[in-house]
Amino acid sequence: MNQTHDAAQTLTHIDTQGRAKMVDVSQKAATARLAIARGWVQMQPQTLQRIAEGQIKKGDVLAVAQVAGIMAAKKTSELIPMCHPLMIAGMEMRFRLDYDLNRVEIEASVNLMAQTGIEMEALTAVSVAALTIYDMCKAIDRAMVIGEIRLIYKEGGKSGIFKREGEPEWEK
């Protein structure tokens, strides 16, 4: 992986007594930040086909998952205790149907200008979009599997750029 990690780096969310704390970012400079996360929901071939054809009784699965992902990113600090509330500047949810692996692939790209990163918002967006797909299709396929939710790219801030190696580019 193309990552930099200083072995002397300490956990920033732990105080000197070993208790959890929210990191003080007030002295950090605001920088442009971007995070991209991905994951997938694997399912029966007929479930994937019904999603593609708009034949799920609860409605347009991908449209609802898109809105759910955006809403989740905006509420990340309410779900993850040490996350700072952030003013997201822009966000895009993308979906790709993979008929070879029988899954819906999910990507969230989130950006802002801030004193702290946006990785958790991208990861939360993918997670909730995946859960939404599961919820909308569970009546016909309870064996669905949610998997590989991961950060694939991040830029901005002191730590610079992280890019997960081996991740294929998605067509725009």
C-alpha cells in the first residue's frame, strides 16, 4: 500500500489518562480535502437483475441508496463519537452493477475545506448506502453480503495523499 505511517505516531483520540477525547483542531490550517471510499453488496443474480430493471417493490433501489449515503455522510459526527461535525462542500455517490460477481459496487466521494479529514464521512456514506440496498431487497434475498468497505483515496491535510494500490479506476 502507498501509505506513510510514522511508528512514533500516537493515537490522537486518547488523552494522557487513556480516556477517549475529541482532537482539538482549532490551531490547524484549513485545507482542501477529498476522500473516496468503496464497498459492495453481493446478491443472487436475479436480485441484481431486478434492481437493474427497477422491479423492486420498495422503489428505485439505487436512487434511495444514493440519498441515504448523502444523508449518512452529513450525520457522521452523530454516529461516530470522536468525529467533528463538518460542513461538506460536495459529494457524489456512484453505483456500478457487476454482473460477473453479482453485486452492486458503491463509491462515495466527499470533499470540503476544513481543519480535519473527511474519510469517515465517505466510509459512512458507503456503509449506509449498502445497508439501504440490503433493506430494500431483503424480502427477496436475505443472503446478501455487504463487503470490502474501504478507503481508496484521500488527500489534504498534514498526512498528504493516500492511495490504495490495486484499485481499478471507474469510468466517469
